[in-house]
Amino acid sequence: MVQSKEQRRLIRLAASMNKKARRLGAPGLLTAEDLARISIKQKTCRYCAIRLEIGQGSFDHIIAFDRGGANAFHNVTRCCFDCQRSKFTKTEAEYAKHRSLTVTCHVCGTEFKPRWGEWINGRARVCSRRCAARSRWLGTGRATGGPRETAGRTATDSGVALDQGGNPGQQRDEA
């Protein structure tokens, strides 16, 4: 019996999904025939609706294993590679929210797409390491260029001279 390239691909995918499910203790078993039925039935990516030809795209567990999902026919869908990689273990609602999510950096005003874990934990406030460092340096989180507040007094009151950009310069003599 000679197998086509697509049949061999589906056998490998089913075997790797089953191996991962066993390792994580998820119930269920998928076969290459299950994946072939899904390929024939679903012609588009479930998440972004892009058209997928036979052999294109991948398969995704709708409910991830770490959220109690099973390795079963009813929990597997066809999707494009971009959606599969960016969905990771999110639910469909979380993934839809993440796809449309943009945040404005409170330091420089740039709009950016935050990482999901940082957004969930409330840390997605700055667009880059440079802005993160600048928000810590200025203390207020805003790059206003003016003196920063430190315990009710400005940096100039504490004996530190600021240059024109509001950055600390040399120590000033108290007279």
C-alpha cells in the first residue's frame, strides 16, 4: 500500500498529538482518518477565516489540554499556522480579544500589541525596554521632560540638577 505525502503528514500529526496528550494526561485518541475528515470538512481557518487548501495549515485543540480539553475529534479544528502559533493555550474568546488588542505606551504614546501574559498580569504599559527604563528613571511613568516628583519634592529640590530634557545632571552645591 502506497501512502500519499498528505496521508503520511496526517499520520505524523495524529501520532504527535496523541503522544502529547498521553504525556499531559489528557483523555482521547486521534487517528489520521479523523484529521482527514476535519481537513475535508473545514476549508477555512476557524479563527481568521483564511481559505486553506489540502495540505496547508495545521490542527489546533479548541480547548487546550491545560484547560481540561480532550484529544478528541470534537475538540480539534483546522487553522492556519499564524493563528495556531499565536493562539497557544488561549480560549477562543481570549484569542479574539488578543487579536484586536492594542495598547498605547504611556511613555512615548506609540500604539503596540502587547504579549498576552503581560496584558493579563497588568504589566503591558510600555512598548519597549527603552520606555520601561525611562518610566522608571523619570518616576512618574510619563516622559514629560519636567522634574520628577519624589516623596512630595522635585528632583531639583533634592540637590540634583536637571538638564533641559529633565534628566539628572551633576550634583548641585547647597548654599
